[in-house]
Amino acid sequence: MRTQIVSIEDISAKQIVQWNEWACPNGKLISPYFRFEFAETVARTRPDVRVAVIEENGETIGFFPHHTAHGGIVRPVGAPMSDYQGVIAAEPSRIARKALVRAAGGSALVFDNWHQPTASTDPSATATAYSHIADLGTDGAAFLEDRKALHKDHFKKAARRARAAERDFGPMRVTLGDPDGTAFNALAEWKQKQYRETGKLNVFGIDWVQRVLRDLRRREGQEFSGLTAALWFGDRLAAVEFGLVGADIYHSWFPAYDPDLSRYSPGLLLLHGLMEQAHERGLRRIDLGSGGDHYKKYYANDTVALAPGRVLAPGLAALGIRTWEMTEQMAERAPGKLGELPGRLRRRWAQVSAFQPQLAPRLASFAGSIAL
């Protein structure tokens, strides 16, 4: 095998077609994150996006979109904001990730949501997570009726909360699409408040993230785009979600709701409305992402295994990662929060480093998040 590292502009029209075909084994898209258009959208806002083109016997057999090594660490394109990561190929498990790391000029590949379904074991994975899929078929309303039959108590509670909201505020409605940006702006405000209150990194305050989301919003209505869904109680905006659309999949991405309305479970009611109207947008599957098993179990009828982890090759970045891991293991012997501190600092630094490739803004974001 031979690997070339190229810019996104160097990918030919023929290769784009092949890329998107491999992202759809048996004609079924794995995830919108695997479409060429996602890598292209991120590349318009970040000049460090590259594509590893893997060849064998003169034929292209795979693509790996990624960010160039910063501090020796290579990350999949859009990470950690991309909920699916991996090699786009007919047989991704054939492609050695350590070779990709070396070809990309790094000594470590760090990932959050690696998808490699043909691998029975993955020694580089540190855990296994499952993205929850609601396969709606052709009728989202009928799908919800089927789920109600399985989980009567959950849906009865949701119905009571919907009636209470309509009694207090007026008719409930869900809108798909946000041409004037009112709903998306509210989402951004709620999310940033949430990040401040929980001490998490303010993702919506990062310039390239804002530009990616703005670009995706402009695409709305296309085969690959963003989609803003909003729940209204009368004239009051209750919940908003911005998701990623590719082919017949909607991937839940950034949800938020008015915290003053939490007793009505607006996030769940928005999900119900989205499912009921999905067929109007040609959507047959809703990917709810990983985590949140406590409520996603009521809607998911399928799962996709994803893995966080890292691949290390000889070099300073790999040495640094191993040193931090040893420090964490030693610190775990300390009592209370002191033992957790190295791990917390490492995870926050890794997250900030992925979002902020340049050192000065990275340090500023890290200091700000630690201060919170």
C-alpha cells in the first residue's frame, strides 16, 4: 500500500463519487460525517485539513480526512465535533492506522468515535460506545406508535407534559427549517449559557466552529446540509436542535432548550415532532448519537458501535501521551478529587487542543475553561 497526503482541493470529481459510494455500503449511508461534503465544509474554515489517499497496485482503496499533526498528534476531520470518524473505504479494516499516522507526519492518532465494523477486536480502543439509531421506516408517526406500545409509561408522561404546556402557553408545534435564524440564535445563546454554568469549553465561541455551522445552515434543503428543528409552545420558543442531514439520515448534534421550561421535557417533545415530520424531508433514520441511554432506549431500535482511543507510533507525541497515562495511573492512588485532577486536566487540554490548533488561542481557551 502507498499513501499520499493531499489537500481537499486535490480530490478529483471521480474520487468524490467513489468516496461517497464507500460511505454508503449496500446503498445505505453510514453517517453524514462520512460524506465528502463534511470534510470539504470543515476544510473551508480550517486550512489544516488534509486527506490521506490510500492506494494499492495503482488503485485508490480508501480516504482518511484528517487535520495535520499539531504537536505530533493527528486527529480525524472535525474532531472532536465529528460524531463518526474513520477511514472511508470498501474494506477499512485492511488499512493500518499506524501507517496513516506516519504518513500524516505524526506519532499519535487520537480519535473519539472510530467506526470500523469489520474489526472484531480493536486494541487501540479505550472503550466502546454505541450510537443509538431510530429507524423510522417510511412513517415516523407509525414508528412512534410502535415505541409507545413498548414503553407506555414513558410516552404517557410525555403526553401529560405536552398537554400541560399547551394549557399554559398555547398550541404546540414543531418547525423544520429556520430561514431567518431566530431559532438557531436562541440555540447558540442557550448552549453558551450551558457551557458557562457547567464549566465546559464554549464550543459556540470558537470561530471555525461558527463558520462550519453557518455554512451548513446555508445548505439547508440540499442532500447534505444542516437542519434546525424548533419546538414552540404558542408563541414561545421552547427547544431547538441543530442536526446534520445526509441522504435519508438526520444526525442529532446540538440540542438545547429554555431552562425555564424544563418541567415540560421540551427536548423530548421536539424529538417526537421531528420524528413525525421526518418523512416530509425524506428522512428515514434519526441518529441520536452516543450517551444518554436513560432516554434514548425508548426510541432506538438499532445501534452502531463506535470507539474512542489512540494509535501510537515512535515519537514525542506518543511519549507524551504515555507519560500522561502513567501520571494518571499513579495519581489515582491519591484521595478524592486530587487523584482525578491529572485526568481532568489531560481531557480538557486534549479537547481544547483539538478545537484550537494554534498555541495562543489554545492556551487562552484552556485557561478560561480551567478558571470556570
